[in-house]
Amino acid sequence: MKERVAHICSLLPRCEVFADVGCDHGYMTAYKLKNGLCGRAYISDVSAKSLKKAEKLLARPIAEGRCFPVVADGLDGLPEPCDFVLIAGLGGEEIVKILSRAYIPPRFLFQPMKNSEKLRRFLVERGAKLERDYTFSEGKTRRKYYDAILGSASGGDSYSEKEFRFGRDNLNGNSPYPFLYAMKEELGKTEERLKGGLGAASREKLSGRRKELEEIIHEVEGSL
């Protein structure tokens, strides 16, 4: 099991009705069912062809009536409300579109591949509570970085502009290291780009980003 998938599985709580939207191979649903972490599960994908991969892995629980494959665009085609929804591997903007058409699940785990800030803003503006919001990594020599946002539909939350941009737990010292590695890598890439031939507008934009990254790195390191 890949590190990213294993990390996501470690965050999945017990629930009655689970949905894995954009389920890919269905590994997370298999983990939930194998470990008795849900009563029944829905696996969904907009592509019937893509869904076949998960159906193959989950053939036994499907035959037993514990897992139900659904060809659907997001939450739209699920036959009943689910008390916990996982959406991993889609862009933050796409996740916002899915939730805008349907509902914010009672409890959720979202792992956006990009546009995390947009997803955070959407959730907080609609009264969701973000219980954990941080960056984790996969790999050692060539790391990949992902954001995890775990929360509930109600309870409300208050986020600063920095927290919207970078994730609250990354800034408050609860999960600093993968985030620091990511910021330092981005700072290095930004500095390399500034050495090249750039127009005035591009140089000004990159210089601003470099300053922002330096400030965030200093702030997080100071909290350790």
C-alpha cells in the first residue's frame, strides 16, 4: 500500500454509512470494510471503466451486500445520505463543485491535490468545523506533499488569512515538519527561478512569494 493511501486510511474513523467518491482502486474502502470501520460502503466514480478497478478489488463485499458501486458524478447519484465521505485525489476546486451540487457530509475527509485554500474557504464559509488541517508527505528522496482536511458539517470555525492559505495545523505547530520541507523546497525553486531572465512583473511576483515563504518558514520554526 502506498504511503499516501496508508496515511489516509489511518485517518478514517468508524461510521455506519461510508462513501469513497472518486474511489480509484478502492483501497480505502477495502480498509474500512476489512477492519469493521463501517456498516456498509459506497464506491463511486464518474467513469464506469474506472470503477471496474475498485469493483474487482471489492468483489467479495459487493457480493455480500456490504459494498455498493455507483457510477455518479460526486455525491449526486448516491441512493442515501452518508455519515462519512472521503474524497481523495481530486483538485480542491473539483471538490467544491461536488459539494456545491449536493451537501457537506456530516463528517468528511478531503485530500485535495491542489487549490486547498479554495476548499478551506468554502467549508468554513458554510459553517463546517475543520478538526485537522495539515500537510503530510510521501517518499524520502523525492517527496510528494498532500493536504488532509478532516472535519464535520456543523460547529463553525474561524480561520485567519494565513490559515486559509497554508492550513491551520501547519502553522500552530501540530504538524510542522512535512509542511516545512514543502515550504523550503518551494523557496529553493523560487530562488532558482529568480536567477533567470524575468520580466519586471514576474520578478516582482516571485520576490513577493519568496518573502512570504521566508516569513512562514521563520514563523513555524520559531514555534518548534
